[in-house]
Amino acid sequence: MFKFKFKKKKPHGFSQAELGILVFGNTSEVIGAQKALETNGWKIRVMGPPPEIQSGCDLVIEFPLIQELDIIRLLEKLGIPPIEMVPVTGPLLQPVDLFHIKDFGEFLMIRAANMKITVEKSTRLIVNVSGGGCPDVPYLACMMVGKTMAQAPNPLDIGHTLCGYALGLAFKEMEKRCSQW
Amino acid sequence: MLAVVGTVPDPDFPLAVGRVDMVGDRLSIDGKHIWVNRGTPALLGAMVNTLKVLGQKDIIGFIAGDIGLGDGSRKVYQYLVENRFQMDFNAIVFHYLQPDVDWHNKILFMLNDLGKKPVLIADAGFMYAAKMSGQAQAYDLFTPDVGELSFLADEIAPHPFYTRGFILHDDNKVPDLIGRAYLHGNAAKNLLVKGSTDYIADKNGVIFSVNSPIAEAMEAMGGTGDTVTGIVTALAGTGMSISKAAKIAAKVNRIAGFDANPTPATQVSQIVHHIPQALEKVLKESYDQ
């Protein structure tokens, strides 16, 4: 039989590794965001910022990191976007900003972190979406493959997880490339 | 019996538990039908077609609809924990599921309590949760692609989205990333790293690498990693050693992909069709040797 020593769990059911921090410019924004997020059923916590956070006010909101995309979408809609969103375990970590580009001749593939999008250059048709591990990836692929870049929904609008967010960044980079053709 | 735990991208698909069969291009489970496409359906399709050659073993699916909100994943997790008495499998693979460390830990405790421990394989979201929980070593096999291997190699990244640039960088060689993942305890007992070259590794390093035949377009195709995970699960379920099963699976997936003559626009169901023939070829070569 195997024996486990699990990493410590926080009181509200999430482990440290599953949590992120929202940093805001001032306390009113923190209060507004807290109210909006709690009203929408998110499990969050207002707390003091860790020492690594050098920007923002003296309160931050702890949230389930996997839902970062959903949360940022709501806060942007309400006009109170955070100035930073970082993982609790690595407040200095930044979302992926390194893109891998592969040119297949008639097709171009862009990878951001674990997500890839491939487009036919002549038609700008999305021919494949691959990678990722969260359940919105197959859903996003269903919604996007077979549509042109102009017709396809933006993963940042309909995705829910960090994989969806990464695909959104690859999509954005692809839009940039397409505009140069 | 083999078990597959995963999701399908349909918010209205209810929790379905039962034997999985394939009729034409569609999978059936508990009276419901699913097209073979990227994600858990591609993994299931590959398993069904692998078992056509190996001899029939039942695949029991634990599947729910989930489009990223985690609701379907939680239904599956809850069902597994509440119905632990039904868990009598040779191998079990956890796939496209919402990463959730708390549920992951409950599942692992449940598996630990079983009289007979199945071969444990994790890929996709459940593999992310396994790494985050600090329990990667409880698994017999992880099947990451290179992007996911970078995440396993980054001891502080909570998700591939936050993998640090110096680890993601192209200059990093896969064997180094494998070493780094084991150094920090973030790899399963075995790894099958899917990519332009496939690597089979354990804590001592790379055991095999497979780099032919090569169909470059497969990198762009969604689901080609899911098929290899399905093939290795079916093979490991026969009692074959994990490293041998992984080596055969990598070869079979490459041959099936090559035989499909893919472009970056080809869909994964084309590869699934070619799996039985590719497996027969690889098994024959392996017997001849």
C-alpha cells in the first residue's frame, strides 16, 4: 500500500497551489470586487498581500486560480479589473508570454504554454486546436475548428479555465500574425 | 476490466457510467452516444480499437459533460468516491477533468483502500491535480506532451499557464526536463512524453525514445496525445510492463498517424481508424524479434 503525505490544505477546501491573488489599486475596488465575486458564488477571501507583491493597496483577494479567466471577465465587465493576478505559491510568476511558432507551409501553428492553435494561411480557417488538459479545451475546439479567425469566438470570451486563457493568448497572437499577411 | 474517467464537451451530457462500445464513428455508453473527437472520446476510441486486436476486455467509462466549469468533473469524482466497492480494474486512466486537489486526494485515498490496486495512469487535467497535490509518485504513468512536461519540471508552477519562461524555452532538452520533474517529485513512476520524439522514462532517466515514422502534422492535430494515452492504457491493462506498453503505444500511434497521411487540418478520428492495423504490425515485429 502506498502512503501519502499531502500538501497542506487551506480551510476553504483549496490547497495553496490552487489559489491566486487579485491585486487592486485601492481598497474601494477590493470591496467592490469582493461583493461582486461573493454574490456570484465564488469562494474568496480578503487578506493582506504577501511581501513579494509590491504594487496595489494593502488588501488583496484570494481566489481559486483555475477560475482566473471567469473572474477577470466578470471584474472587467464591472469596470474593476485587478492590476495583477498571481498564484499564491509564486507571486512573482507571470502568465506565459512565450509563443512557439511552427510554419507548416500552408498552415501556421502557435503554441502558448500547453495550448496550440493551427490556421490555414490562405483562408484563415482554424483547422485544429490541441494540447491542454482542462475540460473547456475540447469544448473550445468544437466551437472554433472549422471557423475563420474572424468568425470564431474568442477563447477569452467563452473559456473558463487557465487552459482556455492560454488558448486565448495563442488566439490573440494568431490574430496579430494574420493581420500581417 | 479497464476504467476511463473523463469528460465530454457537452454541458447537457449527464453522468454516464457503464460499458463503452464503438458503433461506426460513435461511442456508446449507458445508452448515450459520443462522436470520436479530441479529448476523452479520442482516448476511448483508441482503447476500443486497441482491444479489438488484443482481445476484448470491457472498458467501463465514468463520463460526464463539462465545458470547463468543473460541474461534470465533480459529479464523476463524487460518484467514484461513493461507489468505491465497484472499483475492480486492471488499469484506470484519469483524463480531461477539472484540476481539483481536494477531489484528487479523495480519489487517491479511495484507490489506496482497494484490495487490488489497478495500474494508475493520469493525463491532462487530472495529471495537473496530481502534480499540485504532491502525489505524482503514487501513479504508474503520466503521459504529458512537451508543454506539460515543462509544467511538471517547474516545481512552483500551479498550472501550465504559469510555467516559467526559462523552463518553457526551446533550448531545454526533453531529457533535462524529465530529470528536473523527477528531482522535485513531480513525475509518476513512469513518463511517456509525447512529441516529435516520444520519450519513455523513469526516475533513472530515458529508457526508450521513439522517433519514427514521423508525420509532422500530428503536432498540430488535437487528440493525438489522447490516442496514445488510450493505447498505453489498454496495453498496460493486459499486465504488460509500463515501459514496454508505453514503447509499443508510441510506435503504434506514430504508425497510425503516418498511415492516415495527415495534414495539420486532419481530425483525430482518422488516426483512430488506423490503430488496429498499426498495432498488429508492431506486435508482429515485436514477436519476430
